[in-house]
Amino acid sequence: MNNTIKTQVVVIGGGPAGYSAAFRCSDLGLKTVIVENYPKLGGVCLNVGCIPSKTLLHIAKIIKENKNFFQKGIFKNNIEINIENINIWKNNIINKLTNGLNFLAKTRDINIINGMGFFTTRNCLNVVNIDNNYQILFENAIIATGSKPIKLPFIPYNDSRIWNSTDALLLKKIPKKILIIGSGIIGLEMATIYESFGSEIDIIEISNTLLSEIDDDIVNVYQKCIKNKFNLILNTQILSIDNNNKELLQVHMTSDNNKSIYSKNYNIIIVAIGRKPNSTYINKKFNKIIINNNHFIDVNDQMRTNISNIYAIGDVIGCPMLAHKGIHEGHLAAEVIAGKNHYFIPKVIPSIAYTNPEIGWVGITEKNAIKNNINYKTSSFSWKNLGRAISSNEENGLTKLIVEKNSNRVIGGSVIGYNAGELLGEISLAIEMGCDIEDIALTIHAHPTFYESVGIAAEVYLGSVTDIINK
């Protein structure tokens, strides 16, 4: 090796989980090195995922609001889109955040090594890059290598018209007609962006429903909102894709087990069927870290692998693959390494689909409650009766609480509507604190607000509501 580095902690991966772990390690007085394959910190989330997608979704929301007011005759002119300037704005946001991370790393005196890392022993990591190779000798390691898109065997990925979410967020052009494979969060977010920019969208899903983890009443609200925007092709399987035509991709599909086969043409196909962990490369020479049948690294509730000085966090250890989960895991791993007796035992981890309308859910859903024989009751409040929603042209919303009947404790909640994810904060805290539904109802919520709907939903449960007919 040309360079040998000794450190107390090496963090492999510079995404939200990795850089959070590294920063926390440094703050706790541990000499720390980050190994990151890409030139910038931030991982998929900041560079080609969460941040650029939310940037484009924000623009999509503005376009939608403008169109609504244009159709009502309130605005005189419709929006004209400038793709070049949108990309400049998006990239400036990414650069601002990545530069901020580099500043935070430099201020903490964290050494960043670019390259691919793999273990050779339980205390040695080799890092390979174009310019140089490094040997990092460490006392503790934290694996935060993230995940990558799942690929399907019948798709011609070498064709530039086949995109994954990273390609879609580059916003190279606005295709006339797009097929999105997969009706999960990523697929629906890409559909939201490109439909607002003028593309015709088909979404194909092999199952008979979309967003299967979410309660049906929430999904029904969403489907009503998108029925004139997207063409949902459910319970349908793609058999093959013909890419011989230079202009169009021809997709052959069936919805009745090959009894009848039909074809449709598209300019672009976006594959969004989920992600899988980056778990194999780092372990291929050491080959002693236990990886389960789903290719996730096994850890305990202190983020420790079967090798006592090697930890793993974030997407690489399992679902839900969410940045905020990885960030908390990173903090905890650092604290355990520093000698604190901490454990990762969250009651709930919130999830959000940044669609239009936005969908957020946390804790036990009604589907979970039924499946697990929980004695529960639901309480919902429609935004058609919410002053802030009506005045903001956002009436297509619903706030729903799940309550454990024996104790009256809040155990779950779902929201669909404008900025639904922001409303999960109160519900998440209520669940973590073992809050009684009456505590929410008796908390004075500001009026008129969207979060007021949480308080009113609690009043509906208790029978004290006055904003609607009290049943």
C-alpha cells in the first residue's frame, strides 16, 4: 500500500447515515475517517435522491397551483418551463448542501478518503481509487454503504431510454410518453414530477393495488386525486421490451397470465421497483460479516454486527430504507463506540410519499391493527371541513388517527394532503410518549392551520367536535 492511515473509527459511506455517524464520532472525541466512493458527501439522498427529487417536486407543486388558479381565471398567464434554469437551480441547492457537509467535516478535522473500501481483516480496510490505494488500520468501523436500484432481467439497460430514478432526476428532457415500472413511492414521485412538466404517464404494477402498506381509505383519496393525471395499469406483468425502434420502446404486457398479450409504445421507461443493499463488495475478501438471505447485514440493537468492533447502519441493514432512520442509527453507533450504553429501540419511524397530494404515515396502520388482532378504533377528519385547507385550495386531504381502545393511547396516524409529512411530527411524538387521545384533543391547536386537523380528529374520537356534525 502507498498510504497507511491509523484511526479510531472508519466510516464506510458518506450518505446521511455515514456522515451523521462520523460527525457524532468526532464530536465525542474519536479520531474519524470517512471513506466515500463519490467526490461529494451526501450519498444518494443528497446528490441523486431525496434533495433533487424534493426540489423538482416543489416546482411541480407550484406548477399545479398555478394551473388551478389559471383555470379559475385568477391568474392571467400560465407557467412556461425552462429546463436549463430548473437544473441550474437544482444543482445549486445540491452544491450548497454538499459544500456545507464538507465544511462540517473539515471543521471537525475528519479525513475524507475517496474510493471503494473492503475489509481484509477485522481491523484493516483497503481503499482503492484511480490515483492511489490506502490501507486504513482502525479500532472500530461503521458500514454505511447504502443501497442501489433493483434491476429486472428482461430490461435492456444499455438503452439510454431506460432510466432509473437517478437518470430521471437529471431532467435531460421532457418525454412525451413515459412508462413507470412500479407504483411505490419512488415511481409515484417521478410520475408527479413529469406529469406536471407535461408528460403523459402510465404506471404499471404487477399487484392489484398501489402503496400496499397504506390504509385503503388514504389510498382511495390519492387515487381520486390522480385519476385524470396518471393511467394506472394494475395487476399487469411486463413480458418483454422491444427497443429496436429508434423512436419508441414497445412494451409487451399481459394481465391474465399470458392468455392475451398487448403492446404499448413509450418514449422513455423509468424503472422504480425498489432498492437493494450494497452489502457484498465490502465483505467479499474478509467474508466473515453475517449477511442474511435478503442481502442485509445483520446487526443487534446497538448496530453491532457479529464482528464486535464492526457496526452497520442505514439502508444496508434493512427496511425501512429511510435517511432519517439511518441518521439516528449513525448517532447511536457512534455513541456505543464512545462507551455509552445506548440502544436503538424506536417505537415508530415515519414514512412519507412526497406525491401530490403528499402522504405520510407513522406507527400502526389500520391494516397492521387488523393483521395483529389489536383492539383499535380509528378517527378521521376530512379536509373539506378544514378552514386552512379550503382557503389554500387543498381540500383533498384526510387526517386519520389509530387508537388502542383499552388504553385510549394513540398508536398510529396517517395523513394525506398538503405537506402531510409535516403533520406527522405531533403524531410521532404522541406515540413515543404514550399519549392519550384526550391529550391531543385538549391541546390548543392554532387556527387556521393544517395541523389543526390532528386536534379535530382527536375531538371526533371523543365526541367533542364542533367543526362538523357530532355523530
